[in-house]
Amino acid sequence: MAKYFDVHPDNPQRRSIDQVVGIVREGGLIAYPTDSCFALGCQLGNKDGIDRIRAIRHLDDRHHFTLVCRDFAQLGQFVHVNNAVFRAIKASTPGSYTFILPATKEVPRRLLHPKKKTVGVRIPDHVVAQALLADLGEPMLSSTLLLPDREEPLTQGWEIKDELDHVLDAVIDSGDCGTEPTTVVDFSEDEPEIVRRGAGDPSRFE
């Protein structure tokens, strides 16, 4: 049964954030708000958490998981970024973008795209997500909370708790965070490719 945390969107309660991070560190899977929509999250090396996300979303091994990072310095530990890409990403973060980039050796192999050896990274512009990442001290492995039989992500914490109570360990509710997922930009080749148009303005990468 998932624990339910009602967290203030602008001043998240430290005690609640600490409790959720404790659940993540103990191998738990959480649903948490971001600047685009709710996401599923677990610790980076949590194989069971990855398997649970795949099961909830019916994902195959070609799906790009996302490392949600606190800041650009952290992001740079997990992906290779050249100067041109650095400038483009720096100008767009924090924000509602996911960037696909070649992974460094810091990324567990099971998270990589099997052929490209790439991984998704993002820096959210959301107070509660940032509080979680600051407390955790490392990126959180994440995936948009979009169920396989739905056209749009779930938007209410109570709704997520009600529907996924049996497969999650915690739900953070800090109000409605929208239905539009991130804009996904693939920087693994010479030219950026917009893979998904979402909440972030894609025009700067066209």
C-alpha cells in the first residue's frame, strides 16, 4: 500500500521530503510531481524499481529511461556533452525538456538504449521535485506516469494513489501539475532531433 504525502507546492515540508527520500533509498518506487506531469521514480541502481516501472507502463527494452538531475553539474556526470550541445541545453534548463545523450560509464548498463548506448536526462523546474533531488543527492531514475491504456497521464495525486496503490510505495501530491509530458530532444547524432513535442517549446531546437 502506498504512503500518501500532501506536500506544499512552494514550501515543501522537510519531514515529508525526508520520509519520501528514505523510501526511495530503501528500494521504493514513488509517484512525484514535475514541471510537466507526474513521474514514476526510483533510485538509480534499483533493478526491481526499473522492472516495476516497465510492468506498470508496459515498456520494452528500447524505452529511454530518464535520469532526473538536480542541476547541470550533476547531469554532466552521466552524459557526454560537447560545447554546442552544452550551450543549447544550458539555455533550456531547468525546464520541461528531456535530452537524449550518449551515456558515461556512471550509468548502469540496464538503463541504456541497447543499440545507441544513450540515456535521457532532464532538470525539472519544480520546487517539490528539486527538494527531493537535493535531499537524495543523486539523480532519480524516472519515467512519465502514463498508463498503457490511457491517452493522457494521471494528474491528481489522490487518483494515482487510488489506481496504483498496490504497485507504488509512496505518492507525493502537491496539486495538479498538468498532462503534457516533456519535449524530448535527441542529441546523440550530429543534429538535434525532436522525438516528442511536449511542454517545452521545441522551436529553439528546430
